[in-house]
Amino acid sequence: ISFVSVCGVTIGTMALVCVLSVFNGFQGVIEGLFSNFDPPYRITSHQGKSFELDSIRSVLEHSSVDIYCEVIEDNALVQYADKQLPITIKGVPSHYTKINHIDSILIDGSFYLDDPNVSTAVIGVGLARSLGASVHFVEPMWLYVPKRHAKVNLMQPDKAFHRSFLYLSGIFMVQQERYDNSLMLIPIDLARDLYDYPTQVTSVELKFKDGVNEGAVQKELQILLGDKYQIQNRYEQQAEFYNMLQIEKWVTYLILSFILLIAVFNIIGSLSMLIIEKKQDVQILKHLGASDSIIKRIFLFEGWMISIIGAIVGVVLGLLLCYLQQEYGLISLGNNASFVTDSYPVKVEALDVIIIYFTVVFMGLLAAIYPTNYFYKKQ
């Protein structure tokens, strides 16, 4: 019966280690996708959509800032052939690739926005499919942006819009809908003309120098910026997404902990049977001078040994399975899965393993106390 109890605790512990490691693996994959596009740090305004670049000049000239990019981001309408779609325009300078790794996620063409003769654009793969556009086609795309201070003339409504044409130079794939399906990167000079932002920007993306304490620098820059602006790292830029992943992870942990609690109930049954079976041995120990507290500790130790052995073996087997999955991809996502990886990603974190181990040991401790006190007192 004790062996069965150990097996139950082992399987529950192993499941917790594997499932939480898979959640960490998926988060790592998504972080890798976002890191190819999201800047390391982004400065935005709390008040209004745009702000003057000179208002944060002291921050941009900080000794820890390696490079920064001015960004203008807003909505627009794109027309290509007979198709029209609402999209998000992001005007960036030509050195934008020094902030992120967008050149590594290009699937066609190149990141080229500084052609002196014509304006060029780089768009997401989903937007390219919706428009039916390709870098090999010579037909231009037309952009329509409402003028900021113009009134609509019903006789000539087109006069209320800025219009410009571009040629497609590259197509990227982040594998995130918000980027792939609606984002277009254009030269920042063109964005200034379209949105009437001669000196303003909607955000500034920057990168720190190598070797600096980025957390400390971020706090220092936030103090310099004050309450009107905020500086966010990659996690804070995607806070809702990462919070959702963490909630899913720990809700799963709670559910599996309840399942593990059912397995720990076997300890109660095991100790109860053991106390009944060892009734005569208990009397012998008493005659030899053993006190009630010593005898109780013997049965408590038995229950703790079941949970501790089960926790240790479960953690070891869970880590072994995670290693095999990471190296050989034993469990795949399926033949029809259209994801960036063929098998379940795995990433083991030491904190998760520690939490799981102490959770199992704590449950075993509680499970051992009740039957020891109740049945020993009854006997």
C-alpha cells in the first residue's frame, strides 16, 4: 500500500514538472518571436498620441543609450489593385534594423526604406496575402490618410486626405496576427508628411549599451521622464499577453495540485492500515519505554517518507522527460499543426521545481498528521 502511495505522488509530481515546463517552453518561443520585432525599450506619452522629440532629448543623450529610433505610428487605408484594407502604418528610419532583428524574419525581399527615387514599404505576410501583393510585382500600393485639420468637402471628399504611393520591398513574418495581418513599415519622412507631424513622434524606440544594468537604467530614465512619459521593456510592451500566459500556467498548477492532493490521500489510507497492523508492535515499544510522542513520530516519519520519496522520484523523472522532449521531441504538436515548432517546447525553471517539491512535501505532511493523531488516539 505504501508503494502504491509513493507511485501516486510520483506521477502527480512528474506531471506538474512536465506541464509547467511546457508552459515555460511556449512562453520562451513567443518571447523569441516578439524579440525579433519589439524594441528592447520604448518611450511613449501618457498625455496624447504624439509628443515633441526635444522634450525627452536629455534622456536620449544619456550615456547608457546606444541608439534610438523615432517612430510615427497611426492608422491608414491601403489600396492595391481593386483591394482596400484598413492598416497600421509605422514610420521608421533606415537604421531601424539596429534596434530589433526584423531583417532575420523577412521571408521575401529586403528591408529597404531609403530609396531616393521612390517610397518603399515592408509589410506583414498576412497583409501581403490579403492584398495579393508581392515584392516581384511592379504595381504600386496607395496610402490614404485623413488630414489632421482639414474639413471634408462633400463635393471633393478626396481633398481631405493625404495620398501617396509606395512599392513593396520586403515581407516579414512575426507569426503574430497584430503584426502580420495589418502592419506596414514606411520611411519616417513619408509618415511625417502623411500625418502632419513635422517635429512630433508617437514613440521612441531605443537600445542600451552592452554591459549596463538595464533594470537600473530603465528606472533612472523613468525618473528623468517624469509622469508624462513611460519607458517600457519588451515584457511591459506585451504585458497583457505575458500576464495571460502566467495566469494560465498557475491555474494549471492549481488544477494539477488538486489532482495531486487526491493521490496524497493514499497516504492517509496507508498510515491508517499501518497503525492497525502494527498495534502489537506499538505495545511492545511501550513496554520497552517508548513514549506516545515517540511512537507518533515514527508513523509521521513513515508518511513523510512516502511524500518525500515520491516528490524526489517525481521531480527526477519529470526532469528526465523534459530533457528527452527537449532533445528528441518525443511528443509532437501533430502533423497538421502550423506552428513555429514541430514538438512541444520545454523550458525547465528552477523556481518551478522548488515550488512543486515543497508543495508535494507540504501536502504529505498534512496528510500524515491526521491519520496519525486520529487512529493512534482511537487505538
